[in-house]
Amino acid sequence: MIYTRTSEDKGRGVFAKQLIRKGEIFERAPVILIPAREWESIERTVLFNYCYGWGEDSALALGLGSLFNHSYQPNAIYTRRFEEQVIDYRALRDINLDEEITINYNGDPLDLAPLWFSVK
């Protein structure tokens, strides 16, 4: 249903292999939990750029979950399912074949706040 390839201006991205309908969950990514006490070690690695906040801890999404690019006009949303230790990705609108799938890294598709890594 989804695949990776190089995105025009964002490096690697995730794209639709077929039409994905509005409301459809197209990816369920299990996560590897990173306890807060271990975060300092992760911050010094490339994995830092691929993690999600997970309460007081962090998580690395498996599958293609950590490869979605950011947009302030996303076509998908993610939902962290803490008890199941997975992240669901759902289409906010129909996503066309070969269209890049983007999420708002702030979690809420309408949140226009600067991203944590762009605030200096």
C-alpha cells in the first residue's frame, strides 16, 4: 500500500502505492520504546531524527513509520496507541497513487507551531 523513494526536496519519503481513501488506516507501525533515562544516548545518534515523543519517553517506529516527512498541510495523521505500543497512520483525505504521504510532526494537523528541531 505504501513505499519509499526520494522526495523532491526532503530526502527519503513515503508514497502511496495505490489510492488510499480518506479515513483509511494504511500503516500500523510497532514501536521500540526508548526510556527517558536512555534518551541522552540517542540524542547523539542519527536515530534522534526519527523518534516520536511517547509520554515521558520516546519511541522509534518500525516499518515505514519513522520515514514520513513533515507538512503543515498534511494528508495523513498519526495516532499513538500507547497500550498496544503502535502508531496508526490514517488518511485525512484521499491520497493518490504515487503521492507523497506527509504528517504534521506536531501531531495535530492544524498545529502551525514551529517544529521542535527548528526552534533555536
